[in-house]
Amino acid sequence: MSRKDTSVPRNSLLSRFLTAIERLGNALPHPATLFAILAFGLILLSWLFSRLGVSAVNPTDGAPVIPINLISREGLHWILEKTIENFTGFAPLGTVLVAMLGIGDSSTNLISPMMSFFALIVAFVQRYDSKAGIGTVIATMLPYSVAFLVVWMVLLVVWMLLGLPLGPGAALYL
């Protein structure tokens, strides 16, 4: 009769290190949540440092660098006016811009037969209802499309009531 080895093999230092990194990485929130937390923290720090009068000296030209309160009206205008400059000045953000354009499609995309996945959606619906067609999918998606349209319109009105420009360099205010 053979004797079974019940001892647990000892992990190497590298294995334990990688396990620790994996646990730490799994404990972090989603990257979008991390971005939102860091952006909110930056806005709060800009408010705090502008209130305290903190400044620094630019080492290239000796000019003072004074923080801008990003919570103020001027700060929000500054963010909106400098957004495109920041995106175009940092090349890896091109991918993010393309993703934002894809996500930001119109509210009628849900009910348009020209949507790239519309045929696939019809095929999935037909798996559950063999008589379903384009009209069934459009009728099902129409309330969602109207809800998106209403929400976007409300957001636009709120945006304009806050006195924010509609885009970089745009002078259209309510």
C-alpha cells in the first residue's frame, strides 16, 4: 500500500509576491470608479489650494503657478475650454475619444435599422418569438429611446441654466 503525501508544497517567493499583487489588484474598484474618485479629489484639492493661497514656481521660466478653483463658475468654464486641448495634447487619449464618440451616439440609435447591431438584435428576439421582426424590435425599444431623448433634453436645459458653454469656445448661453 502506497503512502499518500499530504504535505502542502511551499510556494516560492515569486508565487507569493504575484498572489499578493493579484489580491491587491482585485481589491481595487473598477477603473472608471477610480478615475471618478481621482477627478473628484483633484477638484476638491483645487478648491482647497486656491482657498489657502498655495502657489508654486514654474522651474522653466520662474513664473508663479496658482491653482484655479475648479468648483467655481470660472473653473468650470476653464475645464470646458481646455478639454479639447488636453485631449489632443496627450496622444494615448485618442482611443478614449473614439470610445466616447461610440458611446455618445444619438438616442434614436436604438430604433434605427441602420444601427450596426440591429440585425443581430432582431435575430436574438426571433429566438424567443419566431414571429418577431423589425417592427417588434422598434416597438420594444421605442420607450427606451424616448426616455433617453427626454433625459438628454433635461440635461441640456440644466446645463444651459447653469450658464455653462455648450462647447469649447462656444458663446451660446441661456
